[in-house]
Amino acid sequence: MAIPVVDLADFVSGTPKQKADFIDALGNAYESVGFVAVKNHGIPTVLITALYEQVQQFFSLPVEKKLHYEIAGLAGQRGYTSF
């Protein structure tokens, strides 16, 4: 199974059909896979690269440290979720 890809340009500046197709594809992706990749979002590559560096640093921390960021009452909706 692959992560579906949607093109935000279709929604932002597309025809009414492209916008409707984007909405359908986005909904289907979340229902069937739970994830979606979005292209043409306008976020600079340098910012994405910095984010991945921060994520790698966080997940490299010891479990005991990461557990300080877990919010049990939210069932994984926000913050760190341990196994």
C-alpha cells in the first residue's frame, strides 16, 4: 500500500471539478490509509529539511525523555505517543 498524493494546486486554483476531485481524494486517503502526501503546498524545502532534522533529534532522545511529552488523556491526538 502506498501513501496517496494530492496536489493542493488543484484545490487552490483548479476548476470546480478539480477542487471536488481533490476533496474526494483527500477524504479517501484518510479513510483508507490514514495518511496523505500533499504536493505544491508552498512550504520551502529548507523549512521541510529543518523539520526532519528536528524530528530525528526528538526521536533519538531516550524513551524516558520522550515520555515527558506524552499526554495520556488525548489518546495520541497531540504530542508524543509511545508504544
